[in-house]
Amino acid sequence: MQLKILLSLDHELSLGGAASYSRNLFDPTELVMRVAKELQVPLTLFTDVCCAIRFKKWDYERFCQPYERQI
């Protein structure tokens, strides 16, 4: 018998925002991506694209650029 795993992750800010985008979203996602790669487990990110579009106007450098790099 062969076990197959598909890992999925909601990729969005917590409800109510975050004091640190890195601590709230980018760092945990990087960790999950690294572990998935090491284990050779496919990873699907369900990301909030509409949020990213809005952040292009609100906070391009601190949110939008890291978001685009991560995705």
C-alpha cells in the first residue's frame, strides 16, 4: 500500500489584520513550503488574491512585494 499526501494551506492574513506580515503569514508559509519540499509532498496554497490587489495600493513594499515573491 502506498500513502499519498496533498498538503493545502490557506495563505491569507488573519482576520483583523496583523502587526507583522512576516510573523503572521510569510514566515509560517516559508516553513511549510520548506518542509513540503523536503518530504516531497505537493503543496497547494489557497491565497487571497483580492487582498494582494488591495495591498498594492495600501502597503506595496511591506506586503505586496513579499507576497509576490512568495507566490
